Amino acid sequence: MLHSASGFRGIRVGATEGAAPRHEPLDGAGARQPRIRVSYWCAKGHETALVFAQLPEDQIPGVWDCRRCGCTATRNEARFALEESPVEGFKSHLEYVKERRSSQDAEDVLAGALERLRAGGTLPD
């Protein structure tokens, strides 16, 4: 049961113009705050473009993590933060598994799983 003073009352997900919550006027005044687009570049040349509220320059982050490679990206395209780049970068699930298990461990796990499947009649011999 929702409380009668719920803050979500009368708000739809994905609401567009004309469907403003009770605390905002319907004429559109104050509905959208000014925004700016800020680009960050990493040492590999990837660009990450973000949208921030219109803030004073000192409140916008100077560095950001690259969305593609995870390196540190800066707002100045000519000045890359190479010394702060991660050594290994992002790893897939398989890479983490390979760190924890040897090839022989993998063969043993696979053989055990196949044996259980064949015993249950799910997998033919």
C-alpha cells in the first residue's frame, strides 16, 4: 500500500511535457535547467562526452574514466594522463576465471559436469 503523501503520486515513468509533478508549474517555467556538454579524452584518443548541469567551471570534474578502455581521461585533448592509466585495463569474466584456475582444473570441472549430465540422461554418450 502506498502512503497518501507519496512523492511519486501522479508521476509517470518517461513523462514528457505537460505531465509535470505537482511541485512544478505546467507552463514549463523551471522545468529544464541549463546544461553543458563536456568532452574528455584518454591517452588512447577515445572521447567520452558527458552532459552536466550548468555549473561553475571549478565544479566540473577535470578527469573522468574513459568508457571504452578505463584509462583516465582529461578535458584537455592535448594533455593525456598517461601516468594514471590502469596497467591491466578491463578484464572479462573468462580472464578472471583463468587467473583462479589452471588448465587442468578447467578440464576436471568440465569432465565432472559432463559426467553429471550423462548420468541424468540429459546428454547422450
